[in-house]
Amino acid sequence: MKTLHLSIIIILGIAAVVAVGIYVLISPSTILSTEDISSCNPAPNSSRDVITLKQITWMSVMEIEKNQTKLDCTSVNSETFSALPKLEQALSGADQCKQGKDEVCSFPSGIGGMTVISDGIIPVDDRINYQTSLTQDEANSLSDNVRLASNGDLVVGDVEYNGKYYQIILWTKDTPPTLQVSADYAPEPNAIPYDLEIGKSINYTITVKTLTTFGMPAKVQLYPIIPALDSGLNARFVPDVLFISERSKANATMIITAGPHAQNGTYQIRFAGKILDGGFAGEMRGNQCPCIRIGDSDWTIRTYDGNGGGWGGKPSLPWLKVETVTDKQLYHTGEIVEIKNFIINDSPNRVTLENGMRMFVDMYNQVNGTGAYRYFYGIDALYDGKPISLEPHSKTLIARPFYWDQSDLRDQSVSHKVIPGNYIVDTSFGSYNGTVWDNEVPIMIK
């Protein structure tokens, strides 16, 4: 077996802009040659330089125009592909990427990147840059059949096949870049809420796909995100860890169950994923979340880390009031705090509340009783349904009762509870003709 011996260092200049179709270069401008490449050498066209391979090696291929570089060019053929099938796959993949086919070179994400690597090298556009891992034998075969040469800090070469030209970069590093992984619902769930009965379950299939995994299978852990901690919904993945080889896919099932104490409301269930032993996958989440509705409720409810804030509005009306109550004022550590909000119509007339009502309930205290506010837990309830009629001299529960288990959500990576002390339950509700109500109810935890 041939051994490659010349060490190289890879230096990347990467810029990413969160906007579809916008790409920014942050390295110095690339110098492109205007010399004609009159012809390409037939394969095999062995590389002049010898390269020391590190632990991870992969090939980057991008379709280019003739005359774009000064690189030595190799004309490849079917015999070349028989020695290195991945080269044929990479050229075909680069063609598909240039034609705009998704999920061949990159996963659509709204984030684009372009890497300016070295003078004389075409800037690498993530959208049309096909990458594939190489074993040492495959890297040796590439070097035997395609003229690669050191160009600054890179090992590069050009190939021609069927009248098209491609730039090849051979990468070799001791640590892998972030693995290319995407996950989504299959099929995409319906936006219409699914009515789930108490004690029943519903399943959703999640498909996880990979592109380049840099010589290793992607080990992906999936976990559900329940939007409201007091919803009484449970979710789990079977399996919750997937092992997926390069340019492959695997399925997992997310099982959502309405427990015996599931609370009325509509809940947007999400999921996220981590690549174990290879970086974090980032926003590995479905484009559209399944909506689960418990009971005949049009209130979409979520919990968050507090300080949702109120909003300005007209002063409250003397005949229309909002009342906030807790089941008691003194709680022991670990006890559940029940919070109810009512709207009271003291007038002799029927009052109609329109769609778009919203309520924030925040739990907070003050440092040493007089200092800065600290918010620990919040509830956001948004109404999207038919108008609600309030009968004369009536008292109506808003949304549903809420239950705080004394959780502190300021750091959701660690589950912990608030310490004993004095707290405020702060409610902001709107609106009726622009009216907003604000209530504060003190409680104590000891």
C-alpha cells in the first residue's frame, strides 16, 4: 500500500449569513486565472506531491467553468471510476447540486456559507460543494489517478469528465467538522390540532438524514420538547439514539401520550437532537410542529423562563374586572401552586371577547425584598377561536387553572426549584377594546 508523506495544514475562512441566498466572503479576494486550459492529461495522472493523511480524510468536489484555475487537469474515465467509485458519485453529486437539487450538498437551513481558501482556488460554496469521506486506500487511489498538488495550505486538482470541469480538494484533519445531519417529521404533521383523549397516544415518525459524516457513523440522540410543563403530556422517542452511516437515513417514532392529569389546551410539541461525540446538531427541529389539543380548548399554552412582560392598554373598566387567585398563600417547599384567573362581568349586558386574547403569568421576587426583579417561571396563553360571550353578572375562568411546581426555568439545562421566600404571581391579560388588566398576588414558600 502506498503511503502519503507531506503534511498539510488547513485554514478556513468562513462567513455565514442567516438569510436564504445571501453569501458573504470575509477572506481576501481570490485571484482567478484567465489562462485557457487547452487540454487535460488522461488518467491515470499521478500526483507529484505526497501527502500525510491524518485521522479523518474527505474529498470536496465542486463543478466549475473551464479556465477558472491554473491547476493541472486530469481527464477521468470509466476506468478511473472502477478504481474509485466515490469519484464518479462525487462528480454526479456536484452536477445535481449545481442544478439546485436539495439535500445533496447541504440541507436547506436559511444559513449559507462560502469559504475563500487560497489564491487560485475557486471559493467553495456550501450549496454546491459535494463532500464524501475517504479511507486511506481511497485517498491513495485518488492520488494515483488525479493530479493533485499542494497549493498554499491545500491539496487540490481539477478533473474533466464529459466536457464538464470540477475542482477537487483533498482535506485531512485529526478532528472532524460538525457532521451534516438533518431531522424532520415524515410526513409533515397537519397544522390543524389533533384532539387527543386522556390516556390515549399518538405517534409521529421522525426521519434523520446524513450527508458527510467524515468517516464515522452519526450517533444522534433525539429528545422531545413539551411546551407547557403543567400540560400533563408525555413524549418519548423509540429509539431515542440512532446510528446513521454517511448519506443514509433512519427513522424514530415520537410517542405523545395524554396522561391522567392532562390539562385542557393546545400544545405545539417540538423535538431537538444532539450529535453525540461529534458536536451539537443545532436546530435539528421539524419545520412544522404537531399541535395536540386536550379538551375543547382554543388556548395555545406554553411555559418559559419568565418575564414575558405586560403591555400597555386602556385603563380597566369598573364593570369588567380580572381576578387572580391562588389556592392558598403559604406553601411548603415542593408543593404545587394552583393559579386561576377569572374575568368578571358586573354589567347588566352581555360582553363579547374577540379572538386574539392573550395572558402572561409570571412568577418573580426581588433580591432582598427591595432589589432587582428575578423572574423564574412564566406562562403564555394565546386564544385563537370563536368569540367568547360573557353573560351579565357572570364570573368566567380564563383559559384553565395553571400549576407551578416551583420550578426555576432560568437555566433549563439544569432542573432545579426556587428557594423558600416571598414571591409574586403577576398576571397581565388583554384585551377587551384595548383594555389590559394587571394583577399581582403575593405568596410565600417556606
